Amino acid sequence: MVHALRDEQVALARALANDPALLIADEPTGQLDSETGQAVMDLLRALVRTRGMTALVATHDPALVEAADQVVTLRDGRRVDAPVPA
């Protein structure tokens, strides 16, 4: 899965090239094993912390949900609850 991690890192590098204030990631750990997924999560956390950016992440991964500062749950494209601190 080292190759998968490298692919994710390259995708993040491209997304960060213009120093955006907002990073949008759709299932960034969806196709990764747990170890590689953790590495991607650590990288996202570090980017948010060091660059002061916001990351909007769509995921089904409970570990990513637990790591979030806020969580909004959607069902059929509609919010089913208000944002809650994770």
C-alpha cells in the first residue's frame, strides 16, 4: 500500500500547490488499508494545524469522523442533524 499512500500524497500536493484556505477531500482513506489510511489522516491533521486551513472531508470511515472537529451527518443529500463537535 506504499504506492497508494504515495498517490494520496501526490494528490494532496497538487491540491495544496496554490495554498488554499479550504481543502475538500472525498473519501481520502476509502481505498486504503488501515495503516496507510492512518498516515493520510495524520497528514491531513498536520496540514490543518500547520497551515491554518479548513478540511471538508466526506467519509464513511469512523476513524476519520472521530478525528473531526465538527461532524455533519447527511442522508439522501440532506443534513439530518446540526453540526456537532466531534
